[in-house]
Amino acid sequence: MILSNIGNLNISNLELQEVPEDVHSMYNLTSKSVVIDFSSKSSGWYESVDLERFNASGNEIPHLDERIVEEFGGLKHFDVSGTPCKAEFRCMQIF
């Protein structure tokens, strides 16, 4: 899974049967999941941005969970090409 701090998530071609639970909950922060370390050179939770581009192409995902719409309201591009859920995605008309 590749997540960048510019609003892109790429889980393409991983032979996934579903969108991983970690993806659905990646913005659900708790006091135990947040580590504040201002000396670190890596990106922190405070630099997170809304997910705008989600690439789930080339997987075996048969259907989409409605949580995608609920969790990622800023989503502008969702690529499910090459997956069985492609037709279902068009029917959902979520964007």
C-alpha cells in the first residue's frame, strides 16, 4: 500500500479481495495511535491531507463497501479498472 502526503493512495495490482480495513480506518485517530515527535523528519499525522486519488485497479474486489463514500468525502478520482466491481461502481453513482 502506497500512501502519499499529497492525497494519493495506491493499492493497485495486489490481488486484493476487498479494500483493507486499514484503509477504511486510516483517518480514525485515537490518543493511542498518535505519536507526537517533532524531532522526526518523517511526515506526521498533523500533515495529513484528504484522500483525493484512490487507485484500486487490477484487484479481485467483487463489490465496494459504502464506507468509501463516508470515509473519503474529498475523493475526486477512484480507479477500479480491471476489477469485478467496475460495473457496480458505475451503478452506485457516488461521485
